Amino acid sequence: GAVVSQHPSWVICKSGTSVKIECRSLDFQATTMFWYRQFPKQSLMLMATSNEGSKATYEQGVEKDKFLINHASLTLSTLTVTSAHPEDSSFYICSAREPDVGNEQFFGPGTRLTVL
Amino acid sequence: QQPVQSPQAVILREGEDAVINCSSSKALYSVHWYRQKHGEAPVFLMILLKGGEQKGHEKISASFNEKKQQSSLYLTASQLSYSGTYFCGTERGYSGNTPLVFGKGTRLSVIA
């Protein structure tokens, strides 16, 4: 199956700093990628749909100015958590679908963000 | 709209069977099943498309009842490695850029 990677796998930062998370599709081109957030023992909550070459579509309740998404190429989407606070600590997972291949949604390994 | 999973949690002894259900109040195009281990990303198990099909590999299978908008995941002769949280992800249509909406998950614990 297709491979999606994320970097970094974990990050610890101070409150008020910004953190960038990268999501790459390694062996296919993804015009669309999805960003999910998961708090401990909870489900995966969709944050936004990242579209290559255009603005991301955010889910209700997700702050666009706080969670900046850039999808500059067909293989890379980035999520920047700006002015991070402890309540932003979570497990961030990206995923993508490979067009014309099937319906499967491939997930990256996730990034664990801890804000001190 | 978030699908409803049941049960929320289940504990099995090795070799026992389990069924996890995923229901939606809206018509579905497909149901995707994933298993997630603690601290890891979800791992894909299988997809079921509308049309009422059943799939399976080894001791894990699933069905999709289109009329009831319900999918069931069947785990037979459970192994310790089956432990984890099972999520169903649903979509109401497919356009290549449709995200999955996940249920709250079912925590499965298999004990020796």
C-alpha cells in the first residue's frame, strides 16, 4: 500500500512557540491530505482538509489562524501550530488517499506534540 | 455525522470471539475499519463498500448491511495481538478527497 510519512515523530516545545509538522506521501501524489487530532483515549477528530495549491478547508471549531496548513506540492502538506499552548498538546496524524487506486485512506505514523 | 460504535470496551480471553458494531443514521458509501495500538497511528484492516458485502482475512472479517447502515467487525479465536482500539471510519460519498469520519472507538483487551 501507499506510504505516508510524518516528521517529526514527537516534539516538545515551550508555550508560545510555533511548531511545524510535515506530512509526505512517499510513493504517490496526493492532491488532498487530511489532518486529524487525537487526545488520549479519544477518537480521531478531523481538523482540516488540505488541498494542493489552494486553501485548506477547516472543520467547525478549528482556528484557521492557529493551525496553519500549507499544501505546496503534491507530496507535502505542513501543519503549523502557532503560539502553542499546553492545551494544544495532542497526537496529530495526517492521512491521504491515492487517487484512482482505491478507497483506502493511508495514515502517517503521527506526531506527538507536548507543549510545556 | 459521527458513527456510533458498540460496545465501548470489551475484554476477551485468548481464543474467544468478539463482534464490534458501527452504525450510522445516514446512508453510507463505505465503512473502513482500523486498529490502533497505544501511541501508534491507526492501521488499516479493511474497507466495505455499499452493496452489502462481506470481507475477511484470517480470523478477522466484516460485513456491511446497507439497509441498516451498519457494519460489524468479527474477531474470531482472538489472539493477544488483537488488543487495541478499533475504529470505524465512514463516508457518505466518494470523490477522491473525502475524509473519513471516525466513531469513538472500541477498546479491545485480550488476556491470556
